[in-house]
Amino acid sequence: MKSIEDAAFERGYNVILVNTNYDAKRAADYVRRLIELNVAGVALMTTELDSKLIDELARRKVPVVFHNVGTTGEHMSDVLVDYASGIEEAVAHLVSLGHQRIAHIAGPKRFRSAAIRRQAFLDSVARNLPGAPAPAIYEGDFKFDGGRRAASEILADGKRPTAVVVANDMMALGAMHEFRSAGLSIPRDISLVGFDDITFAALSQPPLTTVCSPRVVIGRKAIEALMATIKQSAPSGEQVQVRTYLVIRGTTGPPANTLPVERARRRKLSPAKSLTHSKA
């Protein structure tokens, strides 16, 4: 939101901020009120939208930019975040560390962004671990307590995964809390990867490995696309792609039952070094 406000202010516009709270009806009510205020344009940074609202915006020819809705048209642009590439990086990173039992804590199925991440996870596991059994998926709600609940389900299952890819950072932080409360060490006993790279991700203990969804870039691109329709330089609207990328921190490591070759080699050498030292 700060990025959106900064980009709009640079172009001579003020921002009216409203919070939809993941509620499609509330979003529709807010948008209609904003239209009554004769705003220059609307940036809808939520994927929870009623299709009737999109039709209404198209009919009224209000300049609008969406976030991962998948709809473009006259005066309508869409900023598409490449969630799938970030999930692919996360799974490939875990597999490179030696993980073969990787689970997913998913977001609500009704959210398009959560559905994309869920399917990307399944596809990535199939590519990176061919022939492996279908991975376990636990349902979450994008909130801290949802991550805790999903982690408690993981702990209750008979065969615990060695790593978990979580659909967003808040649930990942909740899962971390639950795992540590159960006496697990992260990443020695279980590795975790979040998604979003919120500020708290770098401040957790250990710092959270996560997929960065670059918020500053998303906000700036949204305003640039909106301005293009307002100024009529791109009246037909446009689709803007934003890539995600993996940020490796302290919550991922090799599974407890594996040992990197270099560490194993050093352990084999250490007794000889010790013996030489004692001779001196």
C-alpha cells in the first residue's frame, strides 16, 4: 500500500484506502462508493471479487487495475504474480537438500492465489520427485492460527514430513510456533518455506526461508498500469507479469537422516587430526 501511495503521489493523485477483509460483498460495496465519489481510478488488490462487479466496472468504463484476477479489457489491467515459479524454486531447493517427504499447508480453496500455489506445489513435486507418492496437503486459512492448526495435524500424522512448503508467511510462522512447542528443532527436525517475504519473516528465530512476492514492484506496476488507462495511453488495458523468487534463510536444511558429503568427509578426518595433535 505504501508503494501504491508513493507511486500515485508522484503523479499528483491521493489514495483512498479501504480494507476488504477477504470479503467479496464488502469489496463490491466499497468500489460502488468510490465510483460515487468520482475517483480517477480503482486499484483492486484482492482476488476475492464477484464477477458481477467486474461486469459493472466494464459497463461503467471505470479505469481499474486488478491483482491476479486474470481479467483484462477496455480500461482494465491486471497485475499477475508468478506464484508458480516461486513454488518451483522452493520445492527444488528442498529436494536439493535431500528432502523426499515434503508436505504443503495450503490457503483457502476459494482464493485464486491459494489454488495456484497448491497446484504449483503438486506439479513441482511430481517434476522434482518422479515416482514419489502424492504429497500430503493440509488446509489452512492464511492466518497465524491456521498455520498452528495445520502443524498440529502434521504432528498427529504417523509419518511426519521432513519439510513443509507453506502458502504464506503468517501460516509458516504459526507452524513454526507449533513445531517448536512440540520440541522440534527447525530446520534439524523439520524444514519450512513460507511465501510472501513479509517483514516478520526475516525477524523470526530462525529467520524464515520464503518466496518473495515483491510488494513494492506489485504496487508500482499496478499504478503504472492504472495511469496508462486513465491517461488513455493504453485504453485497452494490459496484463503485467511480476516474478517471484526464493530467499534462503535459516529454516531450511538437510533432513536429520542425511548428511552432506562435505560434512561427512570432515567428520571422518577429524579423529586423525586429533591424533596428530596429541602426538605433538
